[in-house]
Amino acid sequence: MNHDRTPTARRRVYAVGLADATGLGMYLAFSAVYLNQAVHLSNSRIGLVLGITGVTSLIGALPIARFAQRHGLRRSLCWLFLARAASFVALACAVNLPTAALAAGLGGLLNRGIGPLVQSVLIGGTDSAGAVAGLARLRALRNAGMAAGALPSGAAVAIGEQWAYRGVMVAAAAVFVVCALVSRGFPGAGEVKRPVGRRGAGVGRNRVFLLITASYGALTLSAILLGVGLPLWITQSTHAPSWSVGLVQILNTVLVVLLQVRISRGSEDPRRARKMMLAGGLLAAAGSLAAPLTGLGRGVVPLVAVVLTVLLMTGAELYITAGGLSLALAHTPQERRPVYLATFNLGFAATTVIGPTLVSLGLGLGRPGWFAWALLFALLGLAALALPTAPLPECADRTAEQRPVTT
């Protein structure tokens, strides 16, 4: 019996994924408020710190994945979680712009790098169906963790005292220390150390995989439109009740937690995964067409339109995530999963950087902006049908020739 694949071992990975998301949620839920109220930074300086965090998160993902492939996933995760804990302690002690920028920059450097390593541990040694199901459960748990992390942040804002703000940062650091300790007992299946160097083996030369990543990243603009664009539209251009802004996030989180695993079933078939990306694009287009309806009338009508838009956009998010990740896995050599998953996750990371600006431009156009989004998502969904389903021959050859060194 392979003890690395027991339910207990998998539950340990799920627990770390949930705890990691909870710790991140504590910070992300009120990062701007913390920097303003606890560190006393102006709005412009807050923007600078958050910008530094975003840039370093893009820079750190691939070097971290390569480091983990060379030194082992378990050992690397332990040290990375401890480094993240240190960055949060530093953030809790920040008193001015330089100290806040340094702490947030270090935390940002790790933000996009740890997640793919946890994913790689979870699906190490599993087939496509097992990988798809496991990653879907992990994503559902991470969404729940992000929501849970917002609770202590909300309590700190309600208290409004320095000790409360900084206490949340220290609590998040403690969560990451626990993650580091638990990750030492992670399963060793799929551990890869010192991967064989070979010309053309890099992910940068796998053009089909990069095309899938780019297609996925473009389609995930629908998530930015839902999380940023719709709340702004509701408050600025509709008579929907103000509490419906909070409803957008709550309903989206609940639906993702409840439906991600179910919708992901069967997506291990690359052809079905491709159709799911099409369905996601069309649902996002429908959601974009429904959003302007929130500006019609008062009372129940705009509220119903808000709920309809959230349902369509969340459905798009679920199908795009399941289809995009499954299609990417079909083009990923098992022994290079950490680097490939880190690259794939950069598709959405880049979207989070450019997406808010594009959303703002669309909102400035009013209803025609929503129609333009609908056209874009429909075209992106149709374009996804042209993505290859079969792995590249060179990827298949590498998988056959190279064997991971397990620990």
C-alpha cells in the first residue's frame, strides 16, 4: 500500500490549502485599511505598496517552482511558509512606507509561488481524473478559507484599535507557521529533485501550453468583471439596494464552494474541457448582457438582475476554471508539474494586474461597454474550440523518458 496516497495524507494537503487561504484572506480582506489605519500611509502610498506586492507576486512564481523542483516540494514548502510568516510579522511591525513596502514585497514574492506547490503535492502520482477532482476540491476549500479569513479582519475594523489591526497580521503569521509544520508530513508522491536538463524541455518552448494559459487568463477577465466591475456598476449606475454589493461576493463564494467539484467531473477528457471553456465564455457573455438590466427601475427588478448576473458570471467562472485547468494538465509532463502549474496560474495573475484598468474603461462606456465585454467573451469562448486537445509529442516523450525521484 502506498501511504503517500492514503485519505489521511490527502486530508493533510487539503487542510494546509484551507489554512493558507484563510491566512491570506485575513490580509487581503483589509490590506488597504490596515496600511491606512495601522501604518498611517496616504492613499497614494498605499497604492504604491499594493503595486509592489502585485509586481513581486508575478516575479516570484516561476523561480519558486524551479527551486522546489530542485530541492523537493516538502522541504521547499516548509521554508516558504516560514518565510511568509516572517513577512507577516514584519508587516505587523511596519511603521512607515519603507518597512511596509519591504514586508509586503516579500509577502507578494511568495503569494503566487506557494499555491502551485501545494497543488503539485496533492496531485503527485495521480492520473488526470484524480488530479482534476483533487484540484477542484482544493479550490472549493480555498474559496471557503478566503471567506473565513475576512471574519477576523472585519472584527479588527469594527474594533478600530492598533492592537486589533496588528493582531490580525500576527494571527495570519501563526497560521503559516502551522502550515509549515504540517507540510513537513506531506506525501512524497511526485517529488522531483534535480530534473533532467534537456534542450526544449522548458515550459517557455511549449507553445500550445502557453496558448492555453493565455486563453484561460483572458477568459478569467469575467471574474474581475464580476468582483470589481459589477459592484462599481451597482453603486454608480443602478437603484439596486446597497447591500446587494455584498451579496455579489457572498453568492459567488457559496456557489463556487458548492459546485466546483460537481462541475469539474468529466473535465479530465480534453475534448470536454475545451467545450467547458466555450460554455464559460458564452455564460460570461450572457452575464455581461444581463448586467445592464440592473439599471432598470427600482426595488425588485434590479435586485433580480443582480442575482441573475452573479449566477451567470459564477457559472462562467466554474466552467472556465475546470476546463482551462484540465486542458492545461493534458499538456503538462508529470515530472514538471510545479513549473507548469506556476506558469498556468500566471494567466490569472496577469489578469488581476490589467483587469481592473480594462474594467474601468468598460464602465466608462456605460451599457455599450457591457455589450463589448459580451462580444469579447463570446469570441474567446469560440476561439477555445481551436485549442489542441492532444499533448505535444515532445511532452509525451519527456514524460516517458524522465522519471521523478521520489523521497
